[in-house]
Amino acid sequence: MNEFRFQSLHGSWTIIAPNRSRKPDIRAQKPEFETVDPFITGNENKTPVEIYSIRDKSTITASWRTRVFANKFPLLALESPISREQNGIYSTIGGFGAHEMIIDHQKPSKHICRFSADQLRDLMQTFRDRISALYQDNRIASVVAFKNHGTQAGSAIPHTHSQIVAMPFIAPEIATQVENSRTYYKQHERCMLCDMLAYEEDTKERFLTRNRYFIAFVPFAPRSDFEVWIAPIVHQNSFTALTKEALSDLGEILEWVLARLGLALLNPDINILLCTDPPRRNHIDPNYFHQIDKFFHWHLEILPRINAQDGFALASGISVCS
């Protein structure tokens, strides 16, 4: 059974997931098996039960634009226990949570850098609606949504897809962003990302583009070459609050960025990460959420994977970009 394990030296959690060893991996597959695709149109009955979809016509099974179902080889599952244990100096938590697959395009090999604005809007809408639904379960304390495209970005199946993972505690990366944003707000009484956006748009050194709702820019200290962030221009703490109009603008600016990355880098392997605030929970110290709507600013992080991490980056925790 899967479980969380805490590494006290690094202050980080690991999911131990033996079931993932049975997950198909195109990097180890023989060519004759690569054409078997349970996610293409017409194979809807070959996946777990559909949780959510966006369809052109609700009555036509094959008219979907996005489909969501539970991952067949989940990191975490709603049926798993949430119990905590202490074994000597080691801590574990049962593998409770959720792990959902989003099939985000009918064409199996469609590169994310070639998605249209409407297709990217549909993906973002699917993220929004599924995160909102998962937030209804009070046992869930944080949700991460992401897309891995290509083997260097961690994708192990050929059909383009995205994923959502929900956890019973606040994910360490989200917790770090919350705490750093809180510290900045206490010092300056302003949102750190709002100040970043204002500075980048004013200096134009790393500014890329903007539309009615969003701005795209290169972060000052990127973790990968050609990393790009997209954030709402007007302060907004929760991705789940996106309106229909904002979703359309997000699809447009994503298409602008991804199309240029695709041209410049010849359709690279790429990660897209959504960073949004955790849901308010009574079992977590209420002071943790004090003023979080003022200092936390959701955003997307886009990281092309054109250079592998080396030992220095892994040992030091310091990324190297050329």
C-alpha cells in the first residue's frame, strides 16, 4: 500500500508507491506495443470511470475535448487510510489522496506547444473545475495540477495528458511559497508577486507579453533555461476563482508563450506547473490562513527540459541555467 514518508534531514516528504512499478513506460516498451492507446477516441470504455469531461455534445461519447478519470496506477487514493504513525525516528502517513488523469487532446501525439488557445483554455478550465471539486473534501489540504510533456519532463506514456494530485497535508513547495509570500507581506505590506509583475513590466528586461488579465515574463532566477511564468495582473490568490473571460485570456497568452517556445526550442519536453493557494481547513492552525488572500498570488510556471540536472544541482539544491 502506498504511503507518505518524512525525511527529517531534508525536511521533505516522499511517496512510496510500489504500484507505480506496473505503470506502462514508453522508455522500456517494445515498438509493437506503442500503438496500443487506451486514450484515443473510440476507446473511452478502456479507461476507468469518467469523472469529468468537456464535450461539444454531451450526448455523444466521442465528442470530448478533455476527459478526466482516476489514474490506473495512482500515487494516492481516496480509499486509502489517512492514519499517521511514528516508527522510532521515522514518520509515515497512509496513502490517502487523489490522483486524476486528464486526457487533454484527442490526437495522441499533439505537442503542447501546438495546442490552440481554445484547447489550452479547456485544459485550464478542467484544472479549475477539478480542483474546486476536490476542495469540497475536507480531508484534502492541497492540490497540485501539472503537465509533463516528453520523457525528459517525466512523461511515461505517449498520449498527451495532464494530471492532478490531491494530498492530506499542504505540499512542501506550496507551503514554502506561502511562507515566503507571508514574510514579504509582513515586511512590505504588499504581495511579492504583484511587486515582481510591476518591476518586470516597468523595466521590460524580462517582460514578454500581456493581455487584459495576464502577464508573461521570465523569472529573475530561473530553474531552467527559457523558464516562463504567467500570472494574473490584478492580484488573485486562488486559481479556482477564474471567470470564463479570464480563462479565454489565459488560453490566449499560454498559446503565445508555448508557440514561441516550440519554435525556438523545436518542441521541447516541458513541464507546466500550477501554483495556487491551499483550501482553508479547520484542522490546520487558523493563523496559517490569516491574510493569505492578500499575500498569495497564484501563477503558472513553464519549464522547458532541454538540459538535465547534474550532481551539483541535486546536491546543492541550486539550479544552473545557461
